[in-house]
Amino acid sequence: MNGVKSVSPVGVQYLKRTILDEGMVKKQVEASVCVTMEMVKDALDQLRGAVMIVYPMGLPPYDPIRMEFENKEDLSGTQAGLNVIKESEAQLWWAAKELRRTKKLSDYVGKNEKTKIIVKIQQRGQGAPAREPIISPEEQKQLMLHYHRRQEELKKLEENDDDSCLNSPWADNTALKRHFHGVTDIKWRPR
């Protein structure tokens, strides 16, 4: 494995357990709990310690994990490198408005402390980010399926123009009136 000895199953289990423990930071982010830089540094220190226990001789200098721990990781030419935006080149957008660094956030969203906004980061000069679709692709599929079924149903009803039922006595719209006038069985032709 690129000059590094393979890890024993116990080492693998230890790394997995440490990674799951540090997944708590991600869970706190998903639960909208404020994560401080101190918490992130603590999680990185624990991961660094786990790697040092599993690899006592150290990782080679080209290993991405070692480069990340030493803050030397070069993401140029990778897919992850496309997602990194330098702070000086970043713009924050909310509600199709650019959030200026010189203004306070309350100038944009008001003084209500319980207001939740979702801000998008865009590279400077690219304009506002694309809007998210109103409905998800799955909901769109369900909607299209419903409309297709409805069209098929309307086609069947249009093709079924059987008017024989209109000659039946229950379909006569003047039957009630004739019944109250007592003129139900009158024949105009001689017998």
C-alpha cells in the first residue's frame, strides 16, 4: 500500500471507532448545534492520535491524511479542489442578494433572533447562485405520473360516447314535473 504496511484488523477497528466518535461533530452540525473551532481542533487531534497509534512509524509525506494533518494538502486538479473558495474571493448570497461584508446581517433579515436563513457561498464575479427547484425530482416524477394517468382517464371518457342510457326513464329530466301534474302515461297516438 504505497510503502505503508497494512493495518491489522484491530487497528482498523480502532480507526473506525475513532472516526465514528468524531462523527459527533458532523451530527452536531446536522442538529444545528453551534460547533466551535475548538471542537473541530479537538476532533482533529483525536484523529491524529489514532493514526499515530495505528501507524507508529508515521505516514509517508505524500499521504493525503498526513498532508491534511499538517495543513499542506494540495487539492488542485481534484474534484474536491473545485469546492474550495478562498475567503478573499468568496461572496455570501441570500434571497438573491449579496451580503456585503460592511453591513450587519440584521440589515438584511431584521432583528428577530429566531430567524433561520440559508446562505450560499459563491466565488466573486460569478453572480447569484442558481435557485433551487421548487419541487424535488421525485415529487416531479409523481406529479407527471398523476397527470399522465389523468389524461389517459379523460381520453377513455371521451371515447366512451355511449348515449343509449339517455333514453331510459331515469334519465328523463322532466319526469318529476309530469308526475306532479299527473300526466305521466299520456300517448298522443291512437291505439
